[in-house]
Amino acid sequence: MPKSKDKLSALGLGLMRLPQTKAGRIDEKKALAMLQYALEQGVNYFDTAWGYHDGASEPLLGKFVAQNDRSRFYIATKLPCWLVKTRADMDSYLNQQLERLRTDHVDYYLLHALNQRSWKEMLRLGVLDWLEGARADGRIRHIGFSFHDKYPVFKQIVERYDWDFCQFMLNFLDTHYQAGLNGSKLAAAKGMGIIAMEPLRGGKLVQQVPDAVKDVWAKSKHDWSPVQRALNWIWNLDSVSVNLSGMSNLDQLKENIRLANSFKRGQIDERELGLYKQARLEYIHRIAIPCSACRYCLPCPHGVAIPSVFGHYNEAMMFGEKERHKQEYQGWIPAAARADKCVNCGVCLSKCPHHIPIPEWMETVAEYFGD
């Protein structure tokens, strides 16, 4: 971590996808076993948040803290910005988090999931002064943020304050999505540590690899699994401090630790980087609708969430997982905003800079997802 003397493990363990019981609660026995195994194998960065597992993630990590030497590992957690309404709320959440985690300090404290709206609100409430105060009184050691928005917003945030570190989605497919590689270059230039999340894109890069992408990897001199390829791309970036791969069981943890230990600098040469670019293009070529999510088509007079609808359909085409993306489509888009609510009024057509026949595609999407 550039602005710290801390030596962090190249692989971190995030506590967002812990093993669960049939009732949907954290399986504490399995989860604690994962944490203990990770620590014994050299993983020393444990990332959680207020809302993970409906609030049960931080207390679970607290039990682990009570069972181990606190000096052996680092804790990262996050201020739930969307819940903060007053300056007093910031102290309230942090103090509750310290109680949940059974510790007197958080090593890496993040403003959670910043975007343009939440960043503006946090500034209005004086969050930067508050963070400085919390660091001065010893409750937090390093100040950072996690991010979900476009690069220009990321640039605004990075240039507003002398951050210690940041966390954002980074993988070989989404090099120009959200902060992306431009974000990693900017953060590195500012001397910030980078925590990479979603290197497997929620598993989508490794579960059903399209044949065209497999053909690209067949040209490689390395006989790597899809997981190994995706993780190695992250570890090959000099700017990344910690890789959070989203492990959800002990077998995945063991595999990821093995892969972390086996990675060596220089394995990914220019030719290999070229294959990553080819694989990225194969995924992109599978996108059906050339929507850039510019949002010029909005608002739709009938409430259809046009860019979001197209985004879920394009993801389904890209990764070839209909049922998974159908669940995401129905889970994230309210019924009143789905494709079948399009009435072919044509208002959006003159607004779209890409001249997409939006109503026609809405019929296709509605049929595909079974609206």
C-alpha cells in the first residue's frame, strides 16, 4: 500500500459472498473456517461492509477478530453513504461498526459505493473533515472509497482529496467501464493504493466461456483455467495492491491462494496481453444492441428504463446465460419499467445518437425475458 508501511496480501478475502445455510443466513462454522484458513495461508486483508449479508457480515468478522491476534491482519469496512442523513450519523455508524467488529480501529475505511449523487451529498455533510477527525482520534487508519459510476466522476473524487486508497471494479473485459484502466492509472499517479474488485465479473468470465473466447485462449502458451487467466490479469497490474476475487467457499479460497502463490511477474508478455485484447473483442462482438447508456432517450413517457433493459439483454447475449440474466433483469428492473411496457410511441427514436430502433428491440427483449 503506497501511502502506508502495511504489507498487504496480493489476495484479499471479501465477506460479501460467504457460505450460507438453506435458510439464507451465514453458515458461521464454514465462514469462520474460511477466514481461519485464509489467515494461516497468508491472507491478511479482510473486507466487509455494513450491509453485507443483511448486516451479519461485520458481526461474523467480529467473532473471528475475537479468536485471533488482531495485529496479524487488516480490516476494511465501509460507511453506508446512502443511509447517512446527518454528520452525527457518520459517528453512529462507525461506532456501531467498531462494536460489531470487536475492535477499537478499522485499518481501511471506505466511503461505500460513491457515485455522482452520493459524493455530492457526502461533501454537503462535511464527510472529509469527519474522516480526518476519525483518523485523528484513532478509530480509522487509512481513508478511501469504493466506486460505481463513470470515469469523469472518479476523476472528480480523486482530485478533491489526498486519499490513501480506492476500490473499484477491474477485470480484463471492463477496461473502459466505470473507473477502468484510466482510473487505475490516475490513482497510481496520485500514489493511491488500489483494491480491485469483481476480477471475475461475478463469475461471468469463468462459468460459461463462449467457444470463440476458448479459441483465443487456445493460442496461449499457458494452460491456465479461466479463473487463473482472469486473476493473473489483475496481478499483472503494478498499480493493484489487493485483489478481491469474490470467493464463497473453502474450495474457491484454496484455489485462489494456490493461484496467487503460483503467479510470477513476466508470465504475461505482450503476446499474452494481445490475447486478452482478442478475448475482450470476442465478448464485445456478442453485444446485440449498440447502446452506450448515454441516456439521451430518457425520460421515456411510459417509464421504460431503456438503457437498463438493453444492458441486461446485452449481458445475456455476451455471456450466454439466459436464466441468470433473466433473474437479474427481473430483480433490478421494476415491472413497470420493463421492455413490455413500451407502446411504440417513437418518442425515443429521434433522441438516440446511435439510431437504434428502440421499439423493435423492446419487443425482442420482452419476448426473450418472458415479460
